[in-house]
Amino acid sequence: MKHASFFWFVLPSSLMMLLFIAFPIVSVVTQSLYQAHEQVIIEVENCGPFGCTTETAVDTQATAALREAEPLGQWAGLNIYKDRNHLAVDEVTAAWVNADGLPDFGRALMNLPFYKAMAFTLTYTAVVTPLTIILGFIIAIAVNAVARSLRGPTIFFSLLPMIVTPLVGALILFWMVDARGILGTALQWLADDPSLSVKASTPLMWIMLMVYGVWSSAPFAFIVYYAGLQTVNTDTLEAAMIDGASRWQRIRYVVIPHLVPLTTFIALIQLMDNFRVFEPIVSFSAQAHATSLSYAIFNDLGGETRLLSSAAATSVLTIIGVAILLSPVLVRTWREFGSPR
């Protein structure tokens, strides 16, 4: 392709990437380096029949003028990243010095908002991502083995979790694990504990959130794997059958190697989705037991006092976390498909 043709070919996508990816990231990084101006406080003397009193009040005009002069706010540098709601450098240093061993240091970290959210986010990502890939692959193999006349309805029911709105699906499961719900009652019976409540237990709530994550994400992995199974070389499978290979051996030595590129693709998508887990926490009202980085951003932006700088700093840290998680997969993909042969 000529240089001019290539330029006009990539120009629309490049502009869209700059407009919707690069510019927002630059804006967020910039906002994270500034903090909102403090309100200008003045003392007002009120005099009446019984004497004069001095009161403090907000000088709205001076505050507005200050914010108009510096719309981004006051320069803070990396101070927002180092405060207690984020990396908490001073608090982590004090906890390390005063900790009586690593378990005690870990408990101290879990009392800090950012590290508490990071712990759940990483745990959720590490558990849900591989289970989604495995379950999606198993469902694809099972559906591919179903008679052709039954594949249509089977595929439809397998995709139901992805068709249902995530918020609605989480609410349905939330009601089911209630003490009066079918799953909540079943857990009480299995544990022989009538007072058992998923909503009151942090470990059970974490498990339930991860179960929902796998349930809602597995259809995506299934449909990708099922599409990939249709491209497996039938001649290779027939040759393996003639050579006496069992079903498991055909899957292990023929199907799985063929689907490795799709596994990489699914892993990339799931890592990004799972690292920004948000909807289940809101739907399950699990804020007291589990918070994620995305929920921390939502919490900073909610309410009357919108902490834009704090939300921006958390967003930047989230982007860095996603980049670190994706880097091994991207490097492996580059080595396998991008390196010259």
C-alpha cells in the first residue's frame, strides 16, 4: 500500500483513538496532579442591640474568582497519590516499622482504603479469569458434541447470562442468596446453621461475587471457543481417531493447541473487565465487605463533595494496574506473532 493510501486508511481510527483514549487519559493524569481550591474564609462582625459577635463565613466571590483564575485547581504534584486514600506512603511506612511480622503488616494494609480495594480487585481477577476460561471451554466442547438439532436451543440457554443485563443478573442472585431465598436457605441447611447469612459474612460475600463473575462472563468465553471449534481441521481429528487417540487425547493434542490464540484473546478481555469490577458490588450492596478500585472512583465522584482529583488519581493507578496485568500476555503475543521469522 502506498504511503498516502495508508495514511488515509489509518487516519479515522487514529483520530478516534486520540479522541476517546489518548486525550481522556492525558486529562485524567493532569487532573490527578491538582487539587481543588479551599474555600476562602472570612470573619464577619455582626452588631446588634446586645453587642457585636464575630462569625466565620465563606467568601463566595473570592472563592469563585480563585477557581476562575485556576480552573484546574491548586498544584499538588504527587501528594494526592501519597495520601491515606491512595498509596498511603506514610501509613505504610509506619505499619512496616511497627508490624509484628508479615501477617500483622497485612492486617494494617487492609485498614487502608486503596490496599483494601486492591486486595479484592486482584483476588477477583485472579480467580474469575481462569475459571471463566476453563468453564467457557468446557461448555463449548459439550455444546459442540450435542446433536445438531439441539444445538440451537442449547446455545441460546448457554448465552442467557450474557443476554441478561449485568445489574439485573446480580440482583437476581442477590435475592437468591438472601436468608429467605432458595440458595440462602440451602446454605443454611447444608451448614446446619439457621443464622448463616451470606450478606453478613465477608468470605461468603467474596465467594458469591466471584461466582457471579464466572457465571456472567463464561458465555463470552464459550461463544469464542465454540466459534474456534468450527475451524479445527477435521482431517487432523479423523487421523487422530484412526491412530487410536481417545477423546481426551484429541482435545489435548489437537483442539487445545489450535485454540491457544483465542485463549490469549479471551484472557486479555477478561483481565481488563475483571480488574474494573463494579456492578456486582453495587448490586449485592457489598460495600461493607468488598470494595474495588472502580467502586472507589465511583465513591469519590458521588455525593455533594465530588473529589475529582482523588478519583483521577485512583483512575491513573487503575490504568497502571491494568497495564501491568496485561504486559505478560502482550509480550507473549508479540513474541509469538509479532517477531520476525
